[in-house]
Amino acid sequence: MRSSNILITISLLIFIYGCEYERIAAPESNCDTVSIELKIESVENTSCEQASGEIVANVNDDAQYVYRLNDGDFSENNVFPNLSAGNYTIQAKAVNTNCISEAIEVIIENEDGLQLSLIEKNNSECSENTGSIMVEQLGGVEPIEYIINNDIVQNNPEFTGLSNGNYTILARDANGCEAEISGVEIKTNISLINDIKPIIATNCAISGCHNGSRSPDLSIDENIIENASRIKSRTGSETMPPAGRPDLTNVEIQAIACWVDDGALDN
């Protein structure tokens, strides 16, 4: 009886991918039930060709928080100075739970120069470059040049032929005044329910594997989402499904990768 209890305990510590065992740590907190009331205390705009803008953020409770600007590292500093004109996102993370707040978008404007705004965004098909972004500028001195991800420079405010991913658009006028929009995300139309779950159900959530007899149970949507990164890694390296089972097609592997890159949405 004691041996059976030991085996049960060990099985709870085992994480299986492609019917192979790996250890994982249990989640520290259920962040879905946590509400972090992040507030923007103040915003200071900047002048053309200056980086004098500032954002002050805060969470008004007794817990300890760290903050980050855009995709930077979290730190205890909740004041973000020396900012040029553009769009920014602020997030807070609770130190004791690692739960992260929703991102708040803040715009730093040029008080006396070029302004830039997002007009339209179209998503891309998976593994194709069909996305597009259109911006609009106001207040600048012609001609205006537009730059995407510090790479492509053009005079047209519309960028086409984009794959899924994150983009930054910068506009620069004839006087060198700049404005920027960051964090523009192009997603694909891959759906968990319509595209990903059928692949998992046919190849992974099957008898003798991840159908409930072994952990994780990939017949449950939440478990697929929770383990999305590992599923992408294992299918991309063609180690999932395991040897002896039919391989996934390139289209199926790419669909999983696109869905995960989109944020593993419950869609």
C-alpha cells in the first residue's frame, strides 16, 4: 500500500509531452482571479526633437510592485523620464505573486510638432505576409518619412506585406521632428477551437497519451493554453507526437506556431 502511495505522489510531479516525462513547477498563483489596479498618476509631453516626456505610474495598495515600460525589464522605479513622443505601455507586477496587470497605453505628444496615430491594422494569414498597418501624421513639415522596426523607410504611411509579429512605426518630418507608435501587433486568424484543438485531439489527446490517462490532459482547452509554448517547441522539433505515431504536416506545425506567437488565445 505504501509503494502505491509513493507511485501516486511521483506521478503528480511528472509532466508528459509526447508521452515522455519532464518535471515542471506548480503555478504560484491563479492570476486570473487577481485584479491589479494600475493607475497613471501623471503624463508630461515633450517638445520636438527632445526626449523630455515623463510617465508616472502607481498601484495604490500595500503590496509591493515592480513596473515596466513597453517590453523592458521590471524594476521598482515607477517613474519613466526622458521619453520622446510616441505610444507607450505600462504594466505592474506583484512581487509576491508574479501576477502582471493589464497594459495601459500612454501617449506622449510633441507639444509643438509632429503627431502620429494608428488608423488601421489588418492581420496576416498564418505563414503568409498579408498583414498591413496604416498611420496618420499631423503637424509635421513635409516631406514625411515613415520607418517600420528601424528597417524599411518609405514616404507612404501604409505598410503592407507584413507577417504576424510586433511592429514599431516612426515618422520623421523635414525638420527632424519624430513621433513613434510601438507595440502594434499583427496577429493571424488561427483559432484554438477551429484549428488547433482538432490537431491536438487527433494526434495528442488520444488513448494512452494526453487524453486524461496521462498529464497534462490536452482534451481540456485550459491545459492546451497553459502548455502552449511546450507544444510549439515539441511539435516544431518533431518530437511530438512521439516515434511510432504519424508525423504532423508542415501546415499543422506552422498553425500551432502561429497560434502560440499570437499569444495562445482562447479563441
